[in-house]
Amino acid sequence: MGPYRVFRAVGEANPGYTNVLVEGPWFHGGWAAPGGGDHLGPVNFAAKNSDYFNEGVLLPFFREYLKDSGDAKLSKITIFETGTNVWRALRFVAAEKCWKRRSCI
């Protein structure tokens, strides 16, 4: 629950500032590990999730906030849903409902 509490606390303490949460199917730093994020131990996710994260989330973020070029258009929450093996993007309204229900999935 630590990352969720930090995400919520940062958002509440800094309204108006960009605050996003991204969770992929890997250990910390696993998006750069060999294999492309397609598995975690014996669990196969059937997709190159590192490519999705690096090209669709990380690179746009760096372009906007480090290079001042472009709008990253990031969702408030981007999370990989294991089982269905699908990335879910939740905008602000959906994210707020998650906090009230205490669950996003």
C-alpha cells in the first residue's frame, strides 16, 4: 500500500501539479531487464511490456518534463492488469472513484 499512499498524499498536498502512478508487471527497474517485461519468473504476460512502458509512458514523460517538447498525455494512473495481461489507463475521475472504493481493479 506504500506507493498508493504516497501517490495520494502527494496529490492532496500539491493540487495543480502533475502526479501520476504507473505500475508494470515487474520488480523495481524490471522494465530495463532482459526479456522485455514479458515475464516475471515463470509467469508469462504474452507481451513486450517494457516496450510499451518505455515508448508509451517513459519516453513521452521525459520529452515533456526534461526536454520541454510535447504533451505526454499521461493518464492519472497507468497500471498493468495481470490475468488479462492488459494495460489500463485511468483518468482523474476514475482514479478518484478507486480511492473511495479502496480498489482500482
